[in-house]
Amino acid sequence: MASVTSTSRSTRSSRRSGAGPSSTSPTRLSRSQEKEELSHLNDRLAAYIERVRQLENDKSSMLLLLEEKEESTTRETANVRRLYETELADARKSLDVLANDRARLQIEMGHLSEEHSNLQAR
């Protein structure tokens, strides 16, 4: 951008210094160049602003999608955890029942073994 400005300034000064008369004055040429350059820069700025808006919209959409996925994952994890904890509690209950049955049967076997020994001793 600096080179464009310096070029237009040098053009102005050289034309003022004694170049022959032309159909357009140096001021008009310079102003039309500046106007064209400003128009070009304005178009670039408008395109940049539009691109930023588009990226912000994309970002919003992606953040919303990410939030939905995180909520879904959280729900699914909670459901799996509940199922796991329920199955684990059932397995523990079954294990407790089996341990109690085994203890009861061992006691009963001890009594029967003792009774058997008593009957054999007679």
C-alpha cells in the first residue's frame, strides 16, 4: 500500500513540474486513482467482513453441535452407569446369597458329619 501512495505522489510531482498539457489534469488522475483504490479496498473490506460473519456462523453451528454431542454423551454415559450399577448390585446380592448358602451348608455338613460319627461309634 505504501508503494502505491509513493508512486501516485511522484506522478503528481512530475506532472506538475512541467509535463505538457494533457486531457486530464494530474489532480483528476490522482483523485480517480485514489477513488478506484478506495473502492477496491472497500470491496476487500466488505469481503473480509462477510467472511468473518460466515466463520462466526460456522463457529456457532459447530459449538451448538458440540454441545448437543456432549449432552448426548453425558446422557448415554449416565444410562450405561445406571445399568452397570444395577447389574453389579444384582451380582453382589447373588454372591451374598451363595456365600450364605455355602456357610449354611458347611455348618449343616459339619453337624451331619458329627452325627454320622456318633452313629458309627454306637
